[in-house]
Amino acid sequence: MPSSRRPTRPSSSRRIAASPNGARIRSSLVGFNQSNPIEKVAAAFPKVRFTLIDGIVKLPNVQSVLFKEHEGSFLVGVLAAMASKTGKLGFIGGMDIPLIRKFACGYEQGIKHANPKAELMQNMTGTTPAAWNDPARGGELAKGQFDRGVDVVYAAAGGTGIGVLQAAKDRGKLAIGVDSNQNHVQPGTLLTSIVKRVDLVAHDSFKAAMDGSWQSGMPPCSA
């Protein structure tokens, strides 16, 4: 999830695909909004292999990798409920899309599993890609939740989440990071982080291409 999730123009992938190395080159792109560019370029360069992370393209030279974000979110939901003293938990998402709803759903189920009486407050930052890069708005949403009693907040919002973590530090609340270990962003404020390990997926994908085991479609780790 969420890095900045900026759109990638087809020309970028096209330049890679058209390089002198030809079919040996592989392109690995992250983000649901890379699906359309990859679909166009992969169709134009059928001998080049592509791995798409967080999206699906059904072409014979495209590997699509999805994650079980809801499962990791369930676990941090359990931890959040156990750590909360008020019984009020928060979730702040980036762009309002099914992927982020998946994070929120797993988080809510984990909270309810640990504390059926706990209350979850949710906010999405927006409905356009700009929602991934608005830390000021993330901070405002977090402060609004803290004012209503939330003492643990989970941010799945890309760059917007930086503002959430800052607000949590300023108010002395706990926060949950996403995609990578974000403890270094605000040491002492992070309860935990849900780690997605996109780096391992990219590494394994390139390695598979080199040793001949790369396959199109959805690999076993996909959900």
C-alpha cells in the first residue's frame, strides 16, 4: 500500500520494454493505478515480462501480485484494542478505494475480536490520488479522532500517514504504521506496523525471471 501511489505513464514502462536487452528486461511496478499503463505496454511488448504489485492484468506476460492486507490488519487491530485505555480506536485511510477498505475491514474485525465493546472511528482522506500525499489533512483527521477519545490510530494513507504519526506524537497517542516498519518516523509513538514486504516480492520476482521459474498470472502468495 500506499507509497505515494503516483500514476506511472505508459511511456516510462514502454522505454524499459523497448530497451536493447529485449525480453530479458522485466519491469516491477507498485500500485493499483499502474494496471492500465501495464496492460497497454505489456500488450505492445509480448516478449517482455512484467510484475504488477497491488493490481491485476490478465495477459500472458504479466504477473499480478496481491497481498492479504486484511489479515495483517486483523492482527494490528487485536494489538490496538489491547493497548487502548479508552476503548476508542481510529483508522485513517488515503484514497477511498476497495484496497484501503480491505485494510479497514481487517482492522475492525481484529478490534472486535479482542474487545467487542470497542468503538472504531474511520476517516478516508479523499477520493482522488491527492489523498495519498496530504499529511496536513492526515494530521487534522487524526486530531479530530483524538478529540473524540481515540488513543490508538492506524494510518493506511501513504504520505498522508506522516501527518497522522506526527499528530499522534504531539498528542501523546499511539499510532500504527503501514507497509514498512515506521518506528523510525516517530520513535516511541508507534505501537507496531503492518509490514507488507514488497521488497521481497520484487526480489523474488526478478530472481524467478533469471532462473527461468517466473510465471504469469497470480503466484501462490497472492490473495
